[in-house]
Amino acid sequence: MDKETTAPPHAAHRLGAVIEVSGLRLSCELVGEQDGGGTFNQVQIGDVIRIPTPTTVAFGFVDHIGFESAPSGRGPARAEIDLLGELKSAGGKKEPVFVRGVTVYPVLGAAMYRATEDDMVRIYGRPGAATLAIGSLHQFPDKTAYLKSEVFFSKNSAIVGTTGAGKSCALALILRTALKAHPQVKAVFAPYDELTKGTVSLALAHRGLPRIPRGEIRLDPFQFTHGAHALDP
């Protein structure tokens, strides 16, 4: 991959530097007030971060931010980053492509930057496979977010998150979009009745989407064991 791709983006603002690498998780020290132009109050949970390596560009999500404890008071600010994938040359293509997973890890001292709009297009751009448009990117609302529907529905997939994060609403939105795109599909499996009534149904209505008809949902008997739900939604 050429040096222009791995170099910091033009007019990029350095947010910090890598101080620890452990598997797919990085710890970074954020630029503090003592360094001038402190950035610790500019980094938020969920930000997508770019970290150039000698031959690739690694990307990850900010998962945790906080100050280190120090005897004299507040220590340096740190950010924990879960690596998502990397931008690299693949298949002899001149234009680098984004791939999941990391083969070249950032080194200690590597600078971290906020992902640019071009980076987000590379990461979340519409792939060549079958897709469903399910929303927009949080960081760039004018960019469409796509779901690889064939991959999602042909493999064991999970939507994970804490209570109240919106797992059921996300699932309902995906199902509604899939049923609209493929009207021949008449049945989906769900362990609860939550998709046809209650908060999920209200959430769909709020977004201007029709509710999922009861006839399009069928309970899967294999998801029940001795009268209890074997799987959590």
C-alpha cells in the first residue's frame, strides 16, 4: 500500500498515541492539556479511530475512556480501542480495500486519529454482495448504512448490547426492511411476541414503518425447553 494511504490524513488532528497492545485491544494515551490543544474531551465512546501502521491502516472503536489515577491527583487520559479491521492492498488491486480483522498491528507510540469521511466510505460503503439499506452512519448521517443480508441470514448471527441499547428495535427494523425487499418471505422465527406489539411496534411506527403483521411471524418450537425460553433475544 502506498505511503499516501498510510500517512495521516491532511489537516488531521492527532488525538493521542498507542501505549499498550493486547490482542485486538489497544490502550492509547490522549493528548493532554499540558501538551497544548488537549483532546481528551474530544474523544467519545463509539468514535471510529484510524491508526497508521508501516504497511496498513488499522481501524477500531473507542470502547472506554477515563483518567488514570495518580498520587498527585488526576493522571493522563486514556482510551481503550477495540480493533475492527484494516485498510490494505489485496488481490493485486491498486486501490486499498477494507477487510475485517488485523494482520499488521499498530506499534507502541503510533499516532491515533479520528477516521475521515473517506475512511468511513471505505469501511461502510455498499459492498458487491446482496445488501439491505437499514439506516445511516452515526458519524456521517448523510451516508447510508448497509447490511450484508445474504451473509446475515445464511449464518448464525447475533445482535448484542446492554439492556435498553436497542437490540429488539434493530432486529425489528432489519426484519421489516427484509420483508419489504422480499415480499415472498412470509414467515420468520422469533421467541417472543415483542416484534408485533409493545415498544418495538411503537418504534417502527415512530420511524414511519408499518408494523410487522402477525401472520409474518411464527414461533420456533425448538427455541423452547421445558416451558422456558432457551434463547434470549
